[in-house]
Amino acid sequence: MTLLTSDDPAPVRVENADRPAPILFVSDHDANAVPAALDRLGLPDEELGRHIGYDPGIARIARRLAARFEAPLIATGYSRLVVDCNRVPYTPGSIPAVSDGTAVPGNRDLDGAAMRARYDELFQPYHAAIAGHLDRAAAAGRSPLLVALHSFTPRLRVGGGDRPWPIGFLWGADDRATAPMIELFAARNPDVAVGANQPYSGATPGGYTVPVHAERRGLHNLTLEFRQDLVADPAGGDAWADRFGDALAELLDRGLPA
């Protein structure tokens, strides 16, 4: 079974590929496109435009940061509802039949061939691009800081209260870069209630990109969550990208801990 045609967008977007910066930015939920063959998964525009479809605001933030640091950016090309590139394949959240109270008709009762097509044509190219970049960096003697960029909804429709943090820093097994980053960001932004493993923990089972590409390689890493109502418009996105970018620049100037 073939999913994508020549009229569909590419499954992965790579920018600044050859820049030897000490950072790699990744954006797991960058876009909300759906392959034409899947007929928008049976959903209206307003559902694909919610946080269930992608991370609103993050594409602009990612590109602003990549430009500022002259660093590579690797981003997904399709909606997380088609296949979530930050979930372990074949787990319930990977191709959800229901997401935050919304039934996804195009994900109902998929057979093995339909699921494999999404993994083979969308999930694997994205992660192959990340792995390939890191392999080349390692061969050149570089160990980039992997920075995973996300945004979160201020309130879930199902099973969640208000999420008041403007920004959250998540970590799982490795907080070597995260701990000093939280300290730096909080010192530079005393007006901000910084979320430490909020609105959820980076150790929650099911996450894929950072454990596979950073933790397994022993790379320093950061996982960011920006609150969507603050970054959905260009001015807000730019302001929060700059706040984070200023702290990141200071972290890099000080040097990453061993």
C-alpha cells in the first residue's frame, strides 16, 4: 500500500542542514497536513487546527530559533493525527482513534497495511533524517544539543484542568542541560511561572524522539513546551522564542555540564 503521491507535501522538512552548529532543533508536531488519500481523516478544519492536529505556533518559533543560532532544524510534514512522530509505534497514542474527546474517523479500524504505510512513509523518514544528521555530526566529532520544540493547550477538553505555565521544560532520564536551563530562564524572567516537568513529565512512557535520538547517544537535550495561547500569533511566538533563545545563548556561553 502506498500512501503519498507526488502532489502531497514531503514527510520531513530539513532547514540549515549543513550548518555545523552545536544545536539540532527538532519539531515533532510542526504541521497539520493530511495526505490526500486519507481525505482529512474525516475531520473538519477546526479539529485539525486544534492542538490534537499539531502544535500551533511552534513552526514559527522553530524557524526563528534555527535562524538565530544558524542551526539545523528537522520538522515533520504531517499532522500528529496521521501518525504521531513522538510516540512509540503501535502504541495507543501513535495513531489515535480518539484525541482529547474528538473521534478520528480516518483512524478507526485500521489494518496492518494501512498502519505500516504511515510508519514507512511518514514516521520513518522523519526519524531517519534526525539519525542521519546525528550520525554525521558524530563522525565529525560533534555532539550537538538536541532541542525538541513543542506547544501545549492551556486546557484539555477531557480529563484536565487549567495549565497556567507559560513555558515548561521537560526531562526524563537526563536533566544535565535542563536543570541549569530552568535556573537561567527563571533568573532572566522572574515574571514567569516556569513549569518544571509541566504540564506533564518528560519521563511519561510513550515519548520517542528524545529517548531514542538523544538519551541513547548520551547527548545533552532540552524539551520545551510553550503555551499555545501565548504563541499562536506571530508577535507572541517571536517574543517567547526570543525569551527562550536569550537563555539558551547564555547556557551555551557558559558551556554544557559534563
